[in-house]
Amino acid sequence: MNEFDLADRVEDRDDADPNTAVVVGLPNATADEWDATERKTVAEFPGNEEYPDDAPVVVVVFEDELADAGFGRYVGAGPLDLAALDEKGVDYYAFPAPRLEVVDPAPEVDEDLVAIADRLRDGGMTVAFDAEEGIVRAEKLGEEYVVDTDGVVEGGSLRDRVDDVVAEVTA
């Protein structure tokens, strides 16, 4: 059983001077099943030998790297797409769950915004929350769209479609 939530801020228990990372994925995999590199699983990766092979895997990104890549403050409306992270050059890391500790739990988010983000993600958009501003940022075909807590949409040529999603979710 995994004790983490998406968007929890965590630190590596084995690091004497850890940087804060953000939980962006909770795959249904154990340390001996998840490939950390082409040749090693998370369980086999150096430093993880003392953790159980059947420990759940937690995927994290360092907080400053998420912000630098334009994801804003990720709040966990859904797991981040690892291919989208790769595309933007964002490094992510898989840890056995017992190696991490929560230092700041995931923030509460507006349920309508979560539903809107899920629908936009299902429609093929790259989606991120900016919790400080209370908005969803979505991107598709190089155009950005912003949805606020009032359902107001700003953005490009697919704005009408995003408006339709917001209207369906908030109806």
C-alpha cells in the first residue's frame, strides 16, 4: 500500500542535505518491477539495496525543476505524463516508497478544476495546476489555455472546445 498522494512534497531519507521533490506519479509497480535505467530496476539501483524489493514505487521531480519547466505549482490533479516530462527535458526519479518522507502534504484543490483538468488531459492536452493562482494551465499544439476557478477560459484557437469542457463539468 502506498502512503503518498500526488503532489506531496517529499525528501529522501538517505540524503543528509535533501532537496524537496514533488510526487508526480504513483505507478502500480514495485521496486523490482520498475526500470530505473535500461539495466537496473529501482530495487537494484545503488542506494536502494536496503529497501524491500516489493516496496511501491514513487515517481518524483525536484520542485524547482517543475517550476522551471513551466508546470507551476503541481497540485496532483492527476499523474504527470512521463513522456511530456521527457519532451520538456524534465528529469524524474523513481524511489522505493520507504526511502521517502512527506515534508509537506499535497494541497487541497477545487474539485471542478480537477475534473476540468482530467477532461482536458483525456482530450490530449498537457495539463498543470498553478495552485497559487488557482488556475489550470493546458497546452495543445503549442497553444496555452488558462482556466480559472470561475470557469473563465483564456487562450488560443481551441478555446471554444475548452469552454465546452468547462461548461459540461460545471453544469
